Amino acid sequence: MSYNLLKGKRGIIFGALNEHSIAWKVAERAHEEGATFVLTNAPIALRMGELNALAEKTGSQVIGADATSLDDLNNLVEKSMEILGGKIDFVLHSIGMSVNVRKGKHYTDSNYDYTTKGWDISAVSFHKVMNVLYKKEAMSEWGSIVALTYMAAQRVFPDYNDMADNKAYLESIARSFGYFFGRDQNVRVNTISQSPTPTTAGNGVKGFGGFIEYAEKMSPLGNATALECADYTITMFSDLTKKVTLQNLFHDGGFSNMGVSETVMDKFVDQE
Ligand SMILES: NC(=O)c1ccc[n+]([C@@H]2O[C@H](COP(=O)([O-])OP(=O)(O)OC[C@H]3O[C@@H](n4cnc5c(N)ncnc54)[C@H](O)[C@@H]3O)[C@@H](O)[C@H]2O)c1
């Protein structure tokens, strides 16, 4: 269902890799809600070619950018404003990668070159994106910037590895940069902390299948899907949430406030 919530709004959407990606669903929903936007991803992801189908479906152009490169980001923002014909109303940062996870390094045995690369991609890239937008004054007044995060920033999930630290860093950047963006340009900055979701990044986490089932049984409303995350993100891009900023917003069916659920307890109670 469409409510025209983003009618006339212009955006940049980072991180759609394939149809499972949360950013993919956000792009589809933003299109349905009347937005125009540029799709971007790392050059290596573009080579897989899947993004072209989304671009065609949503009438969007694709611009490659490694989100760790200020040159790429400057080019992306300049070209996006040209293509879209004005300032940017919304930006989605939907980027995450841990080299330690990819290479199977245990948290207690991190390779620090991998750690550095991981936080640059997963957290500092958000600072770089905002730095470029802020300096160019590329955001419209009351524009909205959202990054996706996970609750391992606050609680221990052992197999989430150094992505937990990257997410804590990402959420802190949202608050710190969000202050200046709010004070100087009336732009809001938030993170959405999403349920475990079966995507390429999600499935890279060890034991993800069991974990997703556990979260499902802990959450009174069940896990939030990628499409539901997209719906929530659209509200954060809309004019209905103008005074929400510097927040980490849990979108997880209630998981983050649970201690234990009866369904989970039932697996441990003495059956005799
Ligand atoms: N899947 C989950 O369980 C889950 C839960 C909470 C939060 N998140 C977060 O949601 C976001 C999107 O992940 P997803 O689950 O849709 O997986 P995904 O694998 O579809 O998306 C991750 C994206 O990051 C991009 N990326 C990696 N390195 C990049 C770089 N240098 N420059 C630009 N882009 C780069 C990838 O190409 C990919 O498109 C991530 O921040 C992730 O941590 C995911």
C-alpha cells in the first residue's frame, strides 16, 4: 500500500546487493511512496550486476562508490544532485562487513588489519558520508539520514564478532555527527536496530539459522522482516518524524526489552 509519504523527495540509497538486501526493499518502498533516488554500492558489488534490475524497476541511476573513499563519495553526492535536480532529502547507509568474520577469525584472535578494514567499511564510512553531505550542504532542511545497526552494540552475541564493536562505533557516530547536522542544518540522523534478517551479510554470521529462530521465539511480535524494516525506514524519511534525531531505534518485535519468553523457558523447565 502506498501513502505518497515521500512524494517529491530525493535520496541516495547505499547497500542494495540483491533482492534479499534490506536496502533493496527500502528502494522498492521508497519508489512506491513517490521518491526519486540514486542507488549506490561498492564497484565490486556492481560487477555482480543484480542492481541494474532494481534500477530499472525504480527508474533510478546507479553510481558506484566505495563508501570508504572520500573521492568516490564526493563524486557520488555531486552527481546525485545533478541527476536528481536538487538537494538530497534522505540517505540510507546500509553497509556492513567484517573481514575477521569472513576469514573465520575468532574474536579473541582478531587480525587487526582485518579489524581496521571492518570498522572503516562498517562505521567510519558513515562519518565519511555525512562529512561529504555536511560540507557540501547537500541535504535539504529537515532531511533525514538513517543507518542500519544491530543490538550486538549493546549486548553480547558471541558469534557477531567484531561487528558488535563496529555497530557501537556506528551508533556513536550517528549521535555525534547528528548533533552538528541538527544544530547547523536542521537535518536528523538516526540508526535503526533491526532484527536478525536472512540477507547475504546476515547469513555470514556463524550459527545464524539457530540465532534467527531464537530471536523469533523471544520476541512478542516475532522478528521484523526486511520489508517491515523498509516500511519503518520510510517513516523515518517522511515528514512525519521531523523531530526524531540522535536516536537508536529498535525495530525488532520487542526483542531488545525481553529477559526471557515462555516459549524459550519451556525448552528448559523440568518436564516431570
Ligand atoms: N541481516 C541482518 O541480520 C541485519 C540485522 C541488523 C542490521 N543489519 C545491517 O543492515 C545493513 C545491510 O545489510 P543486509 O543485511 O541488507 O546485507 P547485504 O549483504 O545485502 O548488504 C550489505 C551491503 O554492504 C555493501 N558494502 C560492503 N562494503 C562496502 C563498501 N566498501 N562500500 C559500499 N558498500 C559496501 C555490500 O555491497 C552490500 O550491498 C548492514 O549495516 C547490516 O549490518 C543487518
